[in-house]
Amino acid sequence: MLKDEKPFRAAGQASATFESEARPWSTPGEVTNKVTSVIFRDTPLWWWFAFVVSLGLLGLYVVMFLSIAIRGTYLWGINVPVVWGMGIVNLIFWIGIGHAGTFISAFLLLMRQHWRGAFSRFAEAMTLFAVAVAGIFPLLHLGRIELFYYILPYPNTMILHPQFRSPLVWDSLAILTYATVSLIFWYIDLIPDLGAMRDKAKRLWVKRAYGAAAMGWRGESRHWSALHRTAYMLAAIATPLVISVHSVIGLDFAVAQVPGWHHTIFPPFFVAGAIFSGLAMVLIFAVLFRSGFGLSGLITDNHIDNAAKLMLVTGLIVTYGYLIENFAAWFTDHDYEVALAVERALGTYAPLYWGMIISNAVIIQALWFKRVRRNNTALVIISIFVLIGMWLERFVIVPVSLSFPYLESGWTTFQWTIWDVLTIVAPFGLFLVPMLLFMRFLPLLPIHETQQVAIEEGGHE
Amino acid sequence: MSNNNCMHGVAAEFADAQSLKAAAQQARDAGYDNVDAYTPYYVEGLSEILGERPGPGPYIVLIALFVGAGFFFWFQQFLNTQGYPFVIAGRPLNSWQSFTILTFEVGVLFAGITAALTMFVRTGLPQPYHPIFNAENIDLASSSRYFLCIRTTDPQFHLQKTTDFLTELGPLNVSEVTC
């Protein structure tokens, strides 16, 4: 059966991909027990270890945040003309991580891809935390964090409002909308599972806590249809939304008159890159959950295989973007575009550029082979390379392009400071702490959806 | 469990969705109108059997989408042309092309929030207490059991007759639900 499988099947045909694997779960009751037992069993040692490390990183984050907020952005190695540094590079990186979550939960829901169920819940949680991490960077980057509300159209006596013709203002509303809709989507889908947690809990106060979070969900058929319809409506609006958010970030660059930025390919190129890096993070967590919580029966080899194929597809789109960037420089014969392309590939920043190419365009070619896609260790290593590569890509786009503006006397190189390094490393604490708490307290997989798939594919009539 | 002075209905417990659907159909055929079903996951077609009509939710969400989008397009245009006209780089004040993006974003924001609100209005959640929680084994309704409950509000409801009717449908268990 494995030989015939295809990454994308029409609705109703998805079952074939599951048949070959022995599943320890085939009835709804078993699915519920399996998913809830992850939470009710003792905390594994590795979790405590990861939690302590993440808390340490979070502490560093607080130090970094307060220092830059109080002392100012001069701590970063930004200068003129490299006015956008780590604040923007990390904003794009983190919001990109979030995109895979919405893509999996919304777009693949509309496409009726059953395998998405294995990832949708934790990928969506990842989205929320990554967007929260990302949303703070532009505030830091403003320099005057206490005046952040200036970017929002709040009512004031002078009718003085943000300049809506600027993409930077679009960003703030796009990210806020994205965070809000993602939170709603995630929570609506979580309600029935919180009900299941309440029913499985032994202690009264645990029951009460989950019961309150579930808002008294009782699984009435009328409620199920309302939830089902709402989920589809939200998926329908979240799909264009997720495309729009990174497109708007792409426009921040494309609209500006800077060599290396002024390309019409930027919005789609950014969206593909976002989903690419997000899928890498999803795969790392998927492998972690499989081995760390013994969920390999629920997150199967086939699920991982499908996500890896999707990562390969988006990676190839990103590769196409790299080709087009250089092609555009050659084809337009624009002096500054050509100079940038040469500097990028052969100048001071060349190691970063080639690191990016190797990570994002060369290493992922291994995903063509099924043996690689079915090897969890190999996938994690490739995913880590993708994450590094995608971070480098954002670095190459932001400070590297800015280093070579039209005024040649301004040509410079980005000067690192210790705060730049902290701005890269510390946000992982802000991301991992809620992620680790999530995996201990909330169901990692959508129980109700997995039950439905189990029934449909287990042949229990 | 509260006292037995008042009753919510009679509940029957089934082992799988197919038997529940069959039982729901029979209950409807027998003329019962106030019938509720409780399942661990979304069972397709169950709502239709129970005669539950879909609400106007999607239309309200669509309207919210257009209201949000329309409002914000007007808002941006008003601010740039009348509220605080300011020429930057010689661009026209009413450069509507650049307003389209936030028009979309705010439309989506309105629609997303409205979608959640319509669901809460439709379901009546949050509702911490409901009599069905008194039914026997109801804590399995989120994992492995399917419940059908005929409420006392049904004109045809008769404690003995309804209990007998439900017992004939072949459930695992029939229990009286107090409120």
C-alpha cells in the first residue's frame, strides 16, 4: 500500500494512506484515553530539563527586553544605512514559524486532508506563541516602546491617525488580526477536548478547571453542528489571512526603494518561506512528541512523511525565489542590483549567503527520498538546517541589502553586538516556556477529530 | 445529583454512532420532537435526523465581513482626504490601492470575531450546569458512548412509555435524568 500512496488525495480517498500501519487506536474511547493519558501521567524528566533551560532563556529575554526598552536601540549593531537589524530579522523569522500552524489547521481543513489532524492542535499552539514572540519585536524596534499605541488608529481629539499608505502600519493590524483569529480558531476547536479532559480527570479541582475552560461543553449534536460550521468558516477566512500576513511583511520590503528589496516576487516568496520554516518547526515537535510521549500511533510515519513532502514543495518555491532574485539582477542589468548580487555571493556576507543556499536549497533535496522522510533523526537534522537557513535568509534580505544602498559612500557592514546575539537566542525562551506548558496541560491532538478519522478509517460501522 | 422532584428526561446510552443514529431516527418516527443527542465527536447527519435547523450564522459572518471591510475602507479614505490630509512623496491623498490591504484585514477581523460570537449565541455556552450531566455514565459521552435523551417537555413524554420505548431500541443502558 505504501508504494501507491500519494501526498495529496481527493476527499474520501485519504484512508488508503493509513491502512499499512498498525494502529493501537481504532475506537474513539482508545483515542481519548491515549491523548488524555499524556497529560495525566507523571511529568517526564526531559520535560523538566527542557523547562528549566527555557526558563533560563526567558530570564535572558527579560534582561534583553528591559535593556533595549530602557537604554534604547543603540545597543543593537544597527547604524545608518543598516537601520533594520535583529528586531526585524527576528520578527520575520518568528512570524514565519507561526504560519505553518494556520496553514495546517485552516488550509488543509478546507482541502479535507485528514492527516492534518495529527499536527493541527500543536501547530496552531505553536502559531499563537510564535506570533506573540514576533509581535514584540516591532515594538522593541520602535525605540520608544511606551508610545507603541501610535501605530494603532485609536480615537483622539486631533483626528491624528497612522499613515495608512505605509506598509509598516499594515503590519501592525495584520499581525493583530492574525493573532486574534488564530486564538479564536484554536480555542473553538479546543472546547470539546477540554470537555473530554474534564470527563477523564480524577481530582475534583482538575475537573472543575477543565470544565470551566470547556465552558460546560456537553457534546450535544446541535452544538457539534454549530462548532463544525464555525470551524469551517474560520478556516475559510484564516486561509487568505495567513497568506496576507506574510505578504504584507513582504510588501514592507517590496515597496521600499532599496536594491534587493524592490521585487514583485517578495510577497509570495515570503509566504512560501514562512510555511517552509514553520513546517520545519512542526516536524521537530512532531518527532519530539512521538518519542517523548509515545504518540507514534497517533502521529504516524505517514503523517510525518506528508509534512516532509510539503516542506520539500515549499522549499523548492523558496529555491525558485533565490534563482529569480539573481536572474532579476542579471536580466535588468541594474547597476545596484548587480552589485548587490555580487556582494551577496562573494563579499563579506558570502558565508551567510551560501549557508542559506546550502540549508534551504541543497540539503532539502534529500527529502525526495522516502528513506529520509521516514527517518526521524534525519528529518530533525534537516529541519534544524531549514530553520537556520531561513533565519539566514531573513538576515540576507534585511541587513545585507541595506548595507549596499544607492549612495555608495554609505556602503557598510553590519556590526554585531552581544545584544544582537541575545535578541536571537533569548526569544526561544519566550516561545518554549508556553509551548512546554501547553504540552503538559492541554491535549496535543484534536481528540474529537482523531476519533472521527479513527471511525471513518477503522471501518467501525 | 439533585433531588428527584423534577425531571429533565430519559436518556439511553449507545455503543456506537450507527445505533445512535438509528435510534434517533426511530424516536423521530415515533413522533418525539424534544430529542437531544450527545456524542464524543461530530456525527454527520445526526442534526438533520433530529430536525435541528442550521442557524443564520454564516450570513451574519458574511455581513460582518462586509461591514468591517466597508467601515475601514471609508475610515482610511476619510482620514487621508479630510481628517488629516498630508501629502507624502507626491502620492495622491485618495490612493485607494494602498487602502485595500487593511480593508481586507479588518473585514477578516470582524468576521472572525463574529463567527465565534455566533457560535456562543447559538450554543448558549458558556453554561456550567446542564441537567444531562446527571445522566448515568455521561462522562463517557466525550470518549466512547453516545446518548439519546428524550426530554420531559415533549408533548408525547410519558415516563413509563418513553422508558420502554427507549429500552426497545437496544441501548446499553437507560436512565432517568433529574434536573
